Amino acid sequence: MNSVFLATVGQPLFGSIWLALLAVLGLVALLLLAVALAGRWLAATHPDSPKVAAPEPILAPGISPETLAIIASAVNVTVGPNARVRAVEVVPTPAPSVEALMLQWSLEGRRQIYTSHKVR
């Protein structure tokens, strides 16, 4: 059963490998065009939702307006101008344990010993 559309063994699809490549690239271009047209149609038929004004941030107790301004500017620089700070909370830190304090002292002692030696 021999068909015009099927390639024979050892022969390129359209008689030339360059014609086959051109056909594949043409199909890819048509697919890209179809996706672009569908995207434009969807963008035209589905407009953006209206912008909602950002609510005023509620300050947590213990946070000054200056601190909130610093946090907001850091978020703006890091993430971008479209980012919003929704909440700022004060997280209590637990008191350091005796083991943690002893570890810090031992690390400082080691640092002093290592820096007192001459490097060869």
C-alpha cells in the first residue's frame, strides 16, 4: 500500500530534506500565529478588572509610621512598584538560652585564638 503522503523508506518526506524542514517551520509559524490571534481576541473580549483602591494600612502596636515607610520602600525596591504591604506584625523573640550564650562565648574564644596565630 503506497500513498503519496507517506514517505518511503530512506526517502525524505517531500523529496528533499530542505522542503520537509520548510514545511515543519511553516506549520510552527502558523501555530504561533493562531496562538497570537487567540490571545488578542481574548484580551479584547475580556477587559481588565477595575482597579480597587488600596486600604490604609493598620499599624500594629509598637510600629511607628517611619518604620512602616521604611518597610514599604524596601518592598518597593526589592519586589517592584506593584507590590503592596498588607500587614506588618511584631514577632516576639524568645530570650536566648544558657546553651546559646555559652556557644557564643566559645565561638568568640576560638576566633580570638585563631586570629592570634601567625599565618605562614
